[in-house]
Amino acid sequence: MEFFPCFLSVVFVVRNQAENIESIVTQAADVISGVVSDYELIIVDNASEDNSISVMKRITGEKGLANLQVYALTKEVDTDTACWVGLESALGDFVVVIDPLADDIAFVPKMLDQAVGGADVVFANNEQKPKQSVAYRGAYSIFHSLYSWFNGIHLAKEAPQYRILSKRVINFILQHPQPAMTYRHLPATGGFARAYLDYSSAPKTTQTKRLGESVDRGMRLLVSTTRAPMRLVTSLSLFGAVANLIYCVYVVAIGIFKTDVAPGWISFSLQQSGMFFLISLVLLVLGEYILNMASLSNEGPPYHVGQEFTSAIMTRHQRLNIEEADASSVQSVSPTDRRVL
């Protein structure tokens, strides 16, 4: 297996995985430690309700695993926000974001080969997907069609969750006002060198995703990453105005050229139903924008780390955040001054 002289950070997001978390990070350490010179494993616990915290405290102890960093959130957040908690805290030259229950950690060396070779972003797509309900698959298809239409990018195919990001990409995302929200699509649309890899691995879980939460997250992605929905609102409003004007002309023409006008029940019903449909659609999109604006102005931080603990064992070869002192300057300092320092 090829060796890469770099610092690699691996970000996991877990929830209620007390029984599996130790095996997950142990497998990750076995794979990563043999291919890079330095590494860290970052676990973001998304407000687990089981005894995951106790397990992670144990495996970060003196007899536990090395290079492990844990961030335990106080409330459950969406996956992208939880991923960003780990990303903005990562120290590595490259950062891997992986779903330990759906993605294969053993594929990281092939992704890292592309990243070290010059790709700022490496996306990996697992051809085997977890089974989901018919309703979820339908909503999934509709969302990605809309997002592709508005943004020109298919998130599932062109920006999958499993990815490696260089530090340059993370710094770029940090400049945006909503990095936790834009983290998902910016690496695929920011003009960086990208690489796409496919692999096939059976997911470790068949957990069904909750449709309601996915719809909410999809709507927030749509209204926060593009102005196209608002442009659609104005287009619909213009169409409604033009349609009303044409209908008025039609009514006037009927009144002029027809003497025996039958009750206009059909045309009236069509006009009323069409206009109410447009109004409802406009109010829907406007409502989503209002909700998004309210969340930005009224809510607090998107997440809060309740507990944070680090492995008692660290195997890093490079010392981080340490400046080497010049030998001549050290010699010029008296012993008394050194004690003061």
C-alpha cells in the first residue's frame, strides 16, 4: 500500500452507536495509520441518547485509542452541520468526511492518492445505497431534480457526502456566512480541481431516513444556496398578472361579441382554481424564504459542543502550533530571564 507523507484528519458523525463506535474507529485507525505520517480521528456525536459518551470517554483514556478527538453536541442537528463541526476543528492537510455506516473507510487510500496528486476535492460514490421507503425515494428524486435545475449541479452525483477536502477548500468555505450550509455544494461549484471515484461496498446499516427531516433540510438547501426560487416567485407573479389581464380582455370580448352569454361557470372555475394554485405556490416559496431569514436573524449558533475530550495518547510526529526558537536568541537570554519566561 502506498505511503503519503501528510497529515490526514478523518471526520465521523455518529448518533446512538455505542455498540459500534469502538470497532468503527479501530478499523479507521488500522487503515489510516499505515498510509499517512500523521493522522487524527474526529468523532462528532450528534446528541446520542444511549451511552455513546461513556464509551468514547473510555476509548480516549490512557488505555484507549490514539489521536482521537470527540465533540459531543447538546442537540441533534442535520448531517451537514454536524460534519462542519468536525471540519472546522480539523488540523490535517486533508480532511476526509465519511459516514461510517454507509461508506467504506478502506477506500480512503485511493481517494488520498488523487488528493495528493493535485485534486483539491475528491468525491467518492458508493454504488450500493441503503434501502429507503418509496416516499423517501420519490422526495429524493424531486429534490435533486429541482436542485439541479436551480443550481446546475446534482448533489447526489456531483457532490456526494463521502469526500476529501484540502485545507485550501476548507478555508474558502470559512469565508462564507453559512459554512455549515454551503459546505455541501461549494467544493463542487467553487472552481477547484475535482476528482470523482466510484466503488461498490455493502452499507453497514439499513436504517431508514426520516422523510420529514429530509424535506426540511432540502428546503433549507434550496432557499439558502440560490436566488432561483425567488426568481421563480417573480416569474409566477408576472404570469399571474398577465393571465388575469388576458382573462379580462377575454371577458370584455365575450361581452361585446356575444349576445346570449351562458353562465360562465367553467371559465370562472378554471380561472379561480388556476389563480389559487399560483398564489399558493408563491406563498409556499416566500414562506420558506421568510423561515430561512428568521432562522438567520433570531436563532443562536447552529450547534453547541457540550463536551470535548481528546485521546490521552498522541502519536503525531509534527508539532502543531509550536515555533522553533532561534538558537542564538536563546543563548543571549540570561538564566534569570529564562526563569521569568
